[in-house]
Amino acid sequence: MGINIKYLGHSSFLLNIDKTKILTDPYFSNTPLGDMDRKIKCAISLENMKKIDNILISHEHTDNFELKSIEYLIKKFNPKIIAHHSVLNKINSNNYNKISIDEYEIKKINNIDYKAYPAHHPSSFYPLSYLIKSKSGKTIYFAGDTFMTKDHDKIKPDIAILPIGGKRTMDLGTAIRVSKKMKPKILIPMHYNTFEDINKNPEELKYKLEKTSYDINTIILEPGKTYRQK
């Protein structure tokens, strides 16, 4: 059944894994966030979202956890929300929708395994990264907002989705170091160019990895574009 990964912008993706539709770190608003203008708009409007099964949230910051949008999607599609309980407690919804997960815990939902790993994002209360595993055993690592951690030595995903913007996450150079540790077959950068202070050129990431001996294929997705894997 394969894997489809559609980039919406910033850290938001639509993952279609074994026909399970997963939305990561919802952030639809195109208005300024504090004093920061959003430079690259979300590729889809909240109202035009099609049915989703799960929402995966890395931490509580607005650009990863847009509460009004999440509550709208809950009312419209009744998805399961996977996050740390400190995040789930902020959501006005039935407990039926909420799947609490802690560091190193695994939850199976719709035949998809979610394993939570610690993320290093000091301004967040309890940030998480996730390793998502399909029925066939293919794995996607969704880093959320994080710097490099000791777990990156042992996580070996088929596909890694890493931030490269710096400032509040790993920067482009650190993303290369993390990629060398994890050795994914596919690397997809995220969390860059949305705001002025996280401007990065993803082509530089691709170029530098191609110059190494590592067999890592960097896929740069413009918002609205999809990577497909059988």
C-alpha cells in the first residue's frame, strides 16, 4: 500500500501509511506569530482538509500545536490525538480522542506503531520525537523540534524528517551530523524558511550529503508537494 508524505509547510505533514492518514504538528494560520511574519504559507486551508485518522503532536508551541485548528478537526473527523498528556490536557475533547504517550513508550493505533523518543527543545515542557512503523516494517522518524540527542545514535529509520532551520532546533549542519548517525535511506528537511530567523537553503543540505560516502537521498518538498514510496 506504500507511503505518501505530503508537505504542508513548517513541521506539518500529511502522512498516508497503509491507508492511515496522519497529520503532524498542525499549523494552518498564515497570520503573524507574535512579531514574526509567516513567510511561506500553509499549502492547504483548514477548511479544505480531507479526512484524517490521527494527529501527531511533538510539543505545545503554537507553530506545532494550533489548538483551535485541532479542535476543529476533532469535531469534523473525530481523529485520535497522539501526544504527551501535558499537551492533551489543553485540548477540549472527549478522552476517547486522546492517546497519551511518554518517552520510549510504544502505542499501536490502526496497525501503525508510534514510539516516542525524547526531544531536546529547552523552551518546551515535554517535547517528543516519534518513530512511526508501518505494518510492513518501514519506519519514518518525525523529529519535531529538537537538537541532536543521544538517541540519534540508535534510531535507524528508512525515512527521516528533520528540522534544519536552527534558532530553536538543529540547524542544517547538525541535521547532516544526525543523518550520518541514523543513516536513513531518505531525508526530508522541515522547519525552515517559515520565518525570517530560520532561513536556510535546503539545496545546501542535499549538496553536502551528496559529497559524503553516505547513501542518503535528500528529498526537498515544496509545500503542497508529495513524496511517494511503494
